[in-house]
Amino acid sequence: MIVPRSPSGIPGLDAILQGGYPTNSTLALRAEPSNASELFLQQFVSEGLKIGSPVIYCCMSRHPATLVKSMRQTGLDVTEAVANSQLVLLDFFSMQKRPVEMGLDKPEEDNRR
């Protein structure tokens, strides 16, 4: 049985995967900001957007606006994909901030110092 495949955007990976990953599959990738693996991930996202695939990007280590700026600097402007909901950026980064960093009052013990 021949499985239809979609290109990953990374030629070496596509060769290993015999043409790409299986079409209509769900993939989860993880990369740290400013790491070579993030460039790999961004190429993968770019290729997916080019072929019309929906993409969910979980921003855990930085704010989504910083990610969009980084992607733009590498030649990938995702503003249209975000606007038409083809690319959904989930902001887990902001949810990880402590209450003090979000502008809420410090705990009582911290106010005594």
C-alpha cells in the first residue's frame, strides 16, 4: 500500500521519510528558542503552511510576538496565516509568569523587606 506523503520542507528529512510525513497525520515537534532545532521547526511550519495545512504552535519559552518576529527575520511572514487561523499561536509563555510579574500584589512576606 502506498501512503500519500507531504514534504517536511527539509530535503534530507524527506529522503529519510521516503518523501515526507504521511499526509493527514498529526505531528508534534519541540524546539528551544534560538536553537538549531527551532530553525528546523520553522522550516517545517513554513512548508505546512505553503501546502495549506493547519498548524498549532505552542509558545512555551517566549511570547508569540517574539516568535512571529523571529520567523519574519528568517523570511517567513506568518501574519496572514495567523489572521486566517491557519496558524494558531497558543500563548503558554504568558501563563507561566508568576503573579508578581503580572502586576499583582506581592505576597505579605515579600512586602516586609
